[in-house]
Amino acid sequence: MRTHFRCESNNDNFIKEVKGSAVVVGASLSGLMTGIALSRAGLDVTILERAGSKPRSGAVLQVDSGEIDRTQTAKFLRKLASGGISSAEAWSSIQLRLRTAAETDPRITLRYDTRVQTIKQDSDSAWAVTDKGEIFHGDILIGADGHRSIVRRLVAPHKPNATFAGYLIWVAIVGEKDIPEKHRPSLNAPKFTMPDGIGDFLLGSIIAGADGSTALGDRRLGWAWYDNTQNDLLRRLGCVEGDVVQYSLHAQDIPEQTLIELAEKASDRWAQPWLDAILHSIQSRNLLGTPIAEYVPDNLVKGRIAIVGDAAHLPTPLTASGFNASLQDASTLAECIEKGIKGSAATEALLEYESLRLKNARQIVQSGQSFSRSFGR
């Protein structure tokens, strides 16, 4: 007998009918949104995350106001993430809101420090096996495990890897108080800018402080510097092997000479306040070098297993489409499984999700590839 469950969250009241279970691999933004969406659709959800529970940092995201949102779930996810308004926000702020919603949802179990090693399925269920031998079963399993997705290896064994785009992005967020007062932007300054450089490309964003304050001096400056001159360094340090990105270049691993050269280059290229923000990040070793990878999917589903977010489609950040595409993945998937996923209905629901999302997923990656081919190669 099916049971019903009333959930109240952010004044969004709805009746959930227990229709099955799902395992979601990955608790970044796409994994959290997918878990929340599947819970709303009536599934018991287990989210497995290899990292610990300590809050993580990240870059600045552009989040639009959701004119394309057609379902209540899509609108709900966007309201959770950003209040439903167009904004530039710290990745960590969005992740914290989604994480809080997932942790307070009684239908979601969120497991940190859980490294998935193997994905399997049969005609009745799909499951994840961890490096500690734990097994997590679900009627469906969703891979939201990023650009080096383990789940994608099963879904698309012929095309398991995202490929290096030929450049990295230096990213950081700096407190406004950490730059000289004379260079702090006015309250009327544009929240998003692309200052002119010489050969390189910079995106700058003015965002609220960690406490949400937008007062002068309390805000933060986020910057992302596209740099195609560090490929030899990335390969020498093992960040990129062949055409596959292995990991990002963390501040403590950046050679001192590279930081000196980066500071000199910044002084030649960028105007204030971005120059001071970049120099402070370099001097305090508070920056991250992220090698950019791209992935154009051929399929999103295999049996009871599907992929979403960066595991499914990985565009250059220049498209500013990654977050919105992940939100649409989550809401579309939830809509497809609302009718139930018992027996063969599970594979039918996932195939419907693929039919609705695959073309768009391919297009958002391809839309940025002309830039990558000219800038990265």
C-alpha cells in the first residue's frame, strides 16, 4: 500500500506519494537540485558525496530569473537557489541554500565522505558500491558527479571522458575590505563586467558579502581570468593528462614563479578594482586554477541509470549556462518520473527524460566550442 507524506518547505506545501527510491551520486549543485526535485516527485532519495561535510568555496555564478521555467519544481528550485531573481552569486551561497533544503527534507538522506567506486544495475534496481564495500540500492540511479563522472562511464562507455578545452580559468572571491578604499566600486557600479585586456579574457562580478550585506565595503569581488598560456604547467603538474582534466590547480600547488608572472601580467592588463582584487588573491594565495573541460553527450540514459549536470553536459563557463541547464535537468527528470517508476516504468521515464533534454544538452556545449577552439587551441 502506498503512503502519503505532507512536506512543508519555504511555504511550498504538497502531498507526496511514495513511488520508489533513487540514489544520486554527487552533492554539488546539480546533485542537490536533483535530489530535492526527486523528493518532491515522491521518491526516497539517498545522495552520496565523496567530499566531507565542510562547506566548500567556489566561483561566482550567473543565475537568471527563470523565464524558461515551466514547471512548479523548476520555479521552486530557482527560488531556493537565488530567490528567483537574476543575480550574480557565490557558488558557496547557492550550495548552502540547496544543502540546507536537502538536509531538512525528511525524504532525503545525505551521506558525505562516501566515495562511490562501482555502479551496477539489473532488471529490478540500480546500485552504487563504495570503496568501503557499502551498497546503496534504488529503483533508479542518477549521476551528478561532475566532469570526471564515474556514472557516465557506465551510461556512455564509448565516450566516458570530458576533454580538455585548452585553457584554464583563474578564479577567486575577494572581500571588498581587502582592497584599497579608493579603488572600491561605487554602489552604482555594474554588478557584472568584462574589462578590456590584451589577449586574455576577464569576467568580474560584484556580489553580496558572506552575510548578505550589499553595503559599500561589505561586498565581495569575484573574478574569473581566462588564461591559455598555462597548458605546459598543467601537464607538468599532472592537472591534465592527454586530453583529460585530472584536477584543478590549488593555490598551495601553484609555483611561486607562476604567481610572480601572473601578478606582472595582471598589472599590464587589468584596471581597478579588478587589478587589486587579483593581486590580493595572488599575494594571499587565495585563488584556484581550473582547467576547462567540455563534454557533448551522445546519450544521457542507460537502463535505470541517468546523468545530469556536468556529468551529462559540460560547456565552457563563458556560456553561463551550466547552472540553468542543471536546474532544467533536475526539474525535467522529476516531471518524467512523477507517474511512477515501478518495473519497466523506470526505464521508460528515464528515456523520456533523455528525449526531452539531450538536444538542448548538446546545444549548450556546442554553443561555446567555437570560443574554446579559437582561444584554447
